[in-house]
Amino acid sequence: MIHSLFLINASGDIFLEKHWKSVVSRSVCDYFFEAQERATEPENVPPVIPTPHHYLISVLRHRIYFVAVIQSEVPPLFVIEFLHRVVDTFQDYFGVCTEAAIKDNVVVVYELLEEMLDNGFPLATESNILKELIKPPTILRTMVNTITGSTNVGEQLPTGQLSVVPWRRTGVKYTNNEAYFDVVEEIDAIIDKSGSTITAEIQGVIDACVKLTGMPDLTLSFMNPRLLDDVSFHPCVRFKRWEAERILSFIPPDGNFRLLSYHVSSQNLVAIPVYVKHNITFREGSSQGRFDLTLGPKQTMGKAVESVLVSSQLPRGVLNANLNPSQGTYTFDPVTKLLTWDVGKINPQKLPSLKGTMSLQAGASKPDENPTINIQFKIQQMAISGLKVNRLDMYGEKYKPFKGIKYMTKAGKISLLKLKALVAVNNE
């Protein structure tokens, strides 16, 4: 299925390649580089690129392109899911998935890729199974391997591969038995200048960290499971019970894993938890413009809006910005014309604002008065869709585990667009 994998950094350099069936020349990536040049943003590169003899399927994670080379038609989402699993495995092993971390652990990277694919087909992709096959790198283990010439590859076959539950190893024992679940939701929205929502949707995931002794059987129920659309489950979930009762029943893998991902697209269910009031004006024939922007929370159920970051691509005619933030700090890049305001935490009693003037090129035409504004934020202990976990029960074991549920909402892509842009979108 997958013949080769190329890792490409933000500069366009191929810094790692792996071939399973036959060696594919690096020149096949020229088609990817052409598509990259045509894309306006790094994330806008088409995920599937056909070439005369191959298909290139790619994902962008942590400023690295993971490009798989396929010679025959396969379901693209299958390959994309595998590439995301590769990134998650690297992150689990090395703490971060960066070019430097991959280069520092290149031997382990090749060992992992060899185990995750067998002759181009996915084999072992579960983190806890891989950790039995290939031990995660440590400073001591690296020193021993350097001196003795040994590797991180385990000497025994993972016990989970021999059981009816391949994602969980046998004989698991813990002194403290605990199960934690994180409900994380991202909002993607487009808002017009008046504050009306043009389109909005929520992408959510439930990540789990389960450290339980033995072979526990868990059930997780929700207060309002009908909110969930387009649900994607971990293989451990019993799908028939979910269809019949809307209850998650599963024997969990050992350690960290993603239990499910979901999508909420109903407009009446998606509420934007912040609002923006902005007024950007330029006078004809004047060398100055006025910038006025205010942020505030709404529909946050008393939860604090944190890690707020506002960015805007100002018109090319703007030379400099002399602004006064009531809270946080701002930066303006005179080359890229990117204005960034790091607000931090919003205080509802004193709304943060950014006001001041902008210097313009002398004799230049009147710039656009409605540049696009992008917002990022986080809200702890709240799922903006209203999803709530009802209860978590365990069967098959006699001990009582410690259980915890945490909620978080954060901004995905929230943009305030100008009127002209909205017309262009509607015409498409």
C-alpha cells in the first residue's frame, strides 16, 4: 500500500525518508513542492496529489510535512489516519515531534516505522504494543546502546499480540489505579463585521489516560449523546452497543489513547464564547489611520477565557503601528504587516482594548478598512457544545479506581471577515 514516506521541513528540505517495497526517487516530491508553491498558506497544500505514476498523500503536523507515496488507489483517509498515528507515536516516544527530535532519535524512528508497517501495510500502531517491541529512548539506554552496540528492540513478542485484545498487554499491574478523560473541543467559525456568525462548527475529541490493573471493562455514558455527529472510535469501542444504547463500552488500552473524535455542526448548538468590537479607519489623503479593538466574553457560563491571542494582517500601505493595549502586549512586523496582540486572560470587569494610530505611506491610496482578524483562546472546565459525561463504571475487577473528567474549549480557526470576502465566499 504505502511504498515510501518522506519527511519535509518548513524550508522544503527532505530530512528523512523510508522505503518499504521499492526505493522511490526523491524527485517524486517535485510535484508536492509545486503544489506547495501554489498554496497561499502551508496548511492549504492539497492532501492528495496525483502524479503520472504515484499518488502523494500528506499531512502537516508541527511544521513538518509527512508525505506518503502510493502506487495504487487506496482510501486516502486510511493513509491520512496512519500518518497522524505516526506523528502521535513520535510525540509519545520523544515528548515532541520536531525535526531536531527526529534527527536525534533517527535509529528509533526507523525501528518504529519498520514495526508500524509490514511490506507497506499497517501492522502495530498501538503505543503500548510498540513500547513492548521498541523501548522508548532514555539517556541511560542511549549510553548503554552506544557502548554495547545493542538496540532498543525488545527480545520478546508483545503479550498483547497473543491475546484476543491486541491493544492491551496482559499482566498489567499498578499500585494506584486511575482513569482520566479529557474532553477537548475546538471551534471553527467565520463571523462578519456586525458580529453575526456565518458558519460555525465544533471538532471534539476525548483523550484518555488509563492505568488500571488487570483486564477492566469500562462503560462511559453521556448526559446528551445525541449532540455527537460523525463519531470516530478507537478500535476498542463496541460499536453495536453505541448504536443501540449510545453508551461507550470498551476494554481500554494501557496508557494514553484517543477514545473518540466527533463533530458538531448544528448552527444553533455552536455558540462563540467571545465577541470582538473593532473599528479600523483611514482618511483619504491622510498619512495616519485609526485602530480600535475591544474583546469581551459571552456565553462562557462563568468560566474564564484564557490564553487569548488576536492577530490581523494589516494592509500593505501601513508602515508602523503606535498602539496602546489596556492589557497584554502587542507586536507589529513592518515586513509582513502582521499585528499580534497577546491578551492573556480576559477580565469581564475591565474589558481589554487595543487603541492607537497607524502610519501610512505618503501618497498611497486609501487602504482596506476591514482586514481579517483571527482569534485564539482557551476555556478550562467547559465544553462549548454542552456535552457532559454522566458516569464511568468499571466491571471485571474488584478494586475501586480513581476517576477524573476534564473539559476544555479552545479556538480552532475563528476569523472576522470583511464584507468583500464574504461575497467571494458566497459566489464560490
